[in-house]
Amino acid sequence: MQDDVAVLRSSGLAVIDGAFASRRHAFDFAVHVIDRCCEEARRVPLEVIGDFVIPPLNGPISRDFQTLHLDFGLPIDPRVDQDVGVYTALYVADVGQQAVAQTRLVSLAGLLGQRAWPAHEQLVARLIAYGRTHGAWDDADGYSEGSLARIVEAAAGLVPTLPSVKLDPGFLCGLEFHTLSAELAFFQLHGLDVEGAATSVQLAPGGLLIFDNLAVAHGRRGVRQPGELHQQVIGRRGLSPTAQVAIRDQVMRAFSHAPG
Ligand SMILES: [Fe+2]
């Protein structure tokens, strides 16, 4: 376990492949690793704030990719107490078919550091303005953004091109792109080479992946069978807007890793 803690701390992700007989064993192990990894979690334990099966056991097979995102989103303009995901644990169950999907993991600092950005205050202003015109469902609830593409579009400050829940109430978040190549092309247009900052993990049944949800964006390449992926999001429940802003400002330091 000590190695897993060190790897998670240094790289933002840890893979423990094929080792667990059940999701309970896997997620118990994940909580131990996270508690040891996160200094703050030792003082105030993190909680499981989300527990999902993807796709649901009796649902259809997933589509063949998932856009890059942060679970529970990054608080941008918080107005109310909200849960914030800090770590995510993924466990692959044996559903009788080969698990072919790869989890795509993209270091925020590694990606955003590929180009220059404005100073922090201007970036925050751009992100908040984007939420008012393109991002938030309801301004009274504030604005959190889960889509990495939207965060980049907001930070770039150009005319937005992605579909918007504000302009199209029927739009479903996560469906910004029809194909993986369209997503990669979007980032390329913003001067960002996703593949250059990405790690792919293909878990076999029994495998566990833990990652820092606020340092690493994640998505998927390939389909998942119903009941295949079990996910727990471990974080802080009911954080105040002030505490959310502190997390936002910490995460947005990834923008300041720009080349000189
Ligand atoms: Fe996710």
C-alpha cells in the first residue's frame, strides 16, 4: 500500500490491477490509500459522496467514448453549500465479457501548461462570465463546471462554440462532442495536445484505479458493458462557498504552469 500512496501523491493516479475479489474490498482499500495520501484527510476524513455503477446493470452498453471531465465539477462561482469530489476510485467487475474500455487521464497541469494564460484574476473573471452566458443552469445556484472543454473555452475568452445549457435547455452535459477525435480537435484549436498529457489505463476485472479528481481530468475510450464499472467519488460534503473558492483557486494553479 505504501507504494500506491506514494504514486498517487506524486502522479495523481494509482493503478492496482486485478487484485480485488469484490467492490467492497477494492473501495475499502481505496479509502485507506486516500487517507494516507491526503494530509488533510487525516485531520478531517473525506466521505463517499457518490457511488455509481456505469452503465447501470440493466441499462444499455455505454457509448464508445466519454468526454474529459471532473466528477462533481470544479466550483467556479459558488453561491450555495455543495459537495466537492476530491478523489475518484474506479473498480471493474467481472460481467462475463472482456473489459475493453480505457480510462483516459489527463493531468491538468500537464495539459494547461502547454500554453500561456492570463493572470489568475482575469481567468476567474472569464470563467464566471462564461457561466453566466453559457454554463450555469440557474445563476442563483452558482456555477460549477465539470467539462474540461468548457473550462478551457471559458479560460480562452474567445467566442464560445460549444453547445450550452443556457442557450439550449434540452442540451445534456457530457454530449459536447460526437466523437473522441472531435474532442481532441477542439483542444488542438486551443493550442492543447491532449494526447501529450494523457495516460490510458485499461483495468481488467478486479482492478482498481484511484485518481486525484482535482488534478487529473478523466474520460473514456471504448464501450463498457452494463454493470462493468463501479465508481466511488470521495470528497467533501456541503462545503461553504468560501471553502469552494479556496479549492477553485488551488486547482486553477494548473493554469500557471505555462511555459515561459
Ligand atoms: Fe467521471
